[in-house]
Amino acid sequence: MKKSIWRQCTSKRRYRDEHTANHYRKIFERKRGKELDYYWCVYCRGYHLTSAESYMAEIYLLDRSEADCLVMEI
């Protein structure tokens, strides 16, 4: 694994299961008033919290790149 990816992962809090990540997500949303989401990390095999906007932007970019690949194949 690349050192930069590992450093990013280790700088974040790791939650052992989806239930725990979701529990803390709700607590932090109430405290901070900012919408959060969680995702599975393949490097540490746990869950991390992320802001909902950045997570949705990531999904959109992935969808766009997949669509571009399909257009290029045709």
C-alpha cells in the first residue's frame, strides 16, 4: 500500500462496524449541524466518516468516468 494512502487512513478515526459508524455520524451531525456519511475503507477494513458533499461528488465523478468509458467503447 502507498504511504500517502496509509497516512490518510491512519489520520482518520476508524469504526469497527457500520452500526458504530452510523451512531457517531448521527451524534456529530447533531453537534456540528453538518451532514455526514460513512464509507468502508479497504485499507484498514473499517469505516470512516466523511462530509456528505465530498462523498456525493466522488460518486458523481466515478459515474461520469464510467459513462465516458462506455461512450469510448461504442
